[in-house]
Amino acid sequence: MPTLPEIPLPSAIRSRFVDGINGLRVHVLEAGFETQGRPCVLLLHGFPELSFSWRKVMPALAAAGYHVIAPDQRGYGRTTGWDADYDGDLNSFRLLNLVRDALGLVSAFGYTSVDAVVGHDFGSSVAAWCALVRPDVFRSVALMSAPFAGPPALPFNTADGALKPKPEDPVHHELAALPRPRKHYQWYYSTREANADMHRAPQGVHDFLRAYYHHKSADWKDNKPYPLKSWSADELAKLPTYYVMDLASNMAETVAKEMPSTQAIAANQWLPDRELSFYSGEYARTGFQGGLQWYRCGTSGEFGAELQTWSGRSIDVPSCFISGKQDWGTYQRPGVFETMQARACSRMIGCHLVDGAGHWVQQEQPAEVSRLLLQFIKQARELAVR
């Protein structure tokens, strides 16, 4: 790997590499490494972020006595060993292999269990499946900004009926047929063009990411989320365009319309340009395809069958949910926020919507997120000894 620029990290965090993790050389940020025997917390980022997204939370967790590990996940940043080709091995990006990555990393650091796995955005899905598949290892789970609906259901009571093909979801045709034609961002992210649209954005990667992060943050004043009634075109069209895009626009064009002013950028305290420059430098180097492969696994439908192995199971370790109050991610899939609390997580001991934060909650409001995580981990440990 060529010489890479220094990461602008707090002094309590170090950067290192761990080899031999499920075929990867994993780049890890680590805090609380100075003394042995600490309980471990694993932090899993989402898209389009990196382990760097946890930089404001890690020192607080380490100061409370934890060994904190945050990897660049498969497809991201300085972790290598994954295939960046659109026509490459999609199978390696499926959820259960991402769980295997997390297991391998925990084991490499000498742990048979961690006190908590914390996931944000798409990392929330990985964290949820970690807790569902290996509750003996991942003894509590904090889901952030993306609620968990539970495993996909198996077909039930079908033995005496005629076999019916799985119907195609009509919502995409209906979105395209709206008076203002639209498309869902996850299906756009699954197209061959999506990576180049962002990696070669006319405004450059840096300004693309500035507009993208701004549009999904509490700084964009039209982020006033509320529950949607159904997975239907009319309801989904109420989502901002970073989720349900105009049909003829790509993502770089979509967010460019909401680029903050020079004054707003200069005033930004949660993501100053120096920190954004690290993100943009990394994505300019790697492109976005590694993260986009995760979306393709979901939209392709190819990997749902193996997840049905856990059909009917819930997450039974202590769990909590943390999101920004101004984050549409809580409601982007209608009914999932409610299903998570009612059925998918059987021991949910906290559900928090943090005011003053949009989608990037641990960056926008790190002190409150740190407080909530430490409170949750303490409660989960107390439950474990009862």
C-alpha cells in the first residue's frame, strides 16, 4: 500500500492493521489499548463513512474503562483484500460474511466475547445479525440510525397449495410513474453507474460529500421526519430526495442542489473541512463501490434464503436504539421502527431520538451518544449478572 496521509485523530486513538481476518487486512482504530484485561466494545460504521466516524465517541468509551475497536469494514477505507470490481465477488459482501469479519476481528484481539457491538447506518444491520447469530459473543447490541425488522420469514403453510412465484415489488414502477417521477436510492446504488456518478462527481468528491452529509444532517432544516403509513409510492415520495431520488438525477446531482453556503461550511463544528478532507481523500482513493456492494446484496434478493435460517428468531441479548431526532432513517422503511421494539428485539432497554442530530448522530451529537452508550452498556451488564 502506498504511503497514506495521517489520520486527524484525538491523541487517545491509534491506527493499526490486523492481518488474516477472513481474507482481509483490516484497518482498525483503537482506544483504551494502554492496559490489558479491559472489556471490549466493537463499533461498526455505515455508508459513506469509515471507522473515523467514531473518533468523537471512542475516547469517552475508553475513559470509562473499555477497549474500543472500530474497523474500516469490508469494502471501505484502508482495509484491503476485498474486490472493488462491480463484476467481482458479490457473495463476499453478504451479511453473514460481514458477521464473520466481525467475529474474526474480535477473536484476533483475544476476546471470546464483547460487552457490546454498536452499529450505525448499514453497520446497524451487521451489528443486529452479530447479536442474532452469535449472542454468546456479542452480549449486547446498540443499533443506530437504522432499525432492525428481524430475519426474513420462511413461506408458511404452503404444502397443500400451488407453488406461486415470488411477486415483483410494484413500488419501483409506481415511483417512476408518479407525476414527479422518482426512484429509491438503494436500487440506484445497485446500478453500475452509481460509483462513477459519485467518484467522478462534477463538483469533486469533497464537495459531493459535504453536500451529502449536510443534506442528511440536522443542519438541513427540512429534515422533520415522521412515520410513513406504508411501503407505497405515494408514501415513499414524502421522503427527501437523498432517499427517494428524482428519476432522472444521480446522487451527485441530487445533493448538489443542497450544497451549504461558504459561511455555513466555515461555521460547521461537527464536521469541519479538515475532518471532511480525510473522508474525501479516502473515497477519492478507493471509490465507493465497496460500500455499494452491500446495497447490491440486499436489492438482488440472492442472499435472503440463508437469512431465513433464523426465521422467527429475535435478538434476545439486551439492545437499544439511538438515532437523531432529525433523521429520516428511523422511518425510511415504514413499520420497521415499531416492529423492532415490539418483536425483533425481545430485551430492548432504550430507544432514544437525539435532538439536534440527523443521520450522523455520533458525529453531530457525540457527547449525548457517548452518554447513552455508556448508560446502555452498564444496564446490559447489570442484566447479565441477575
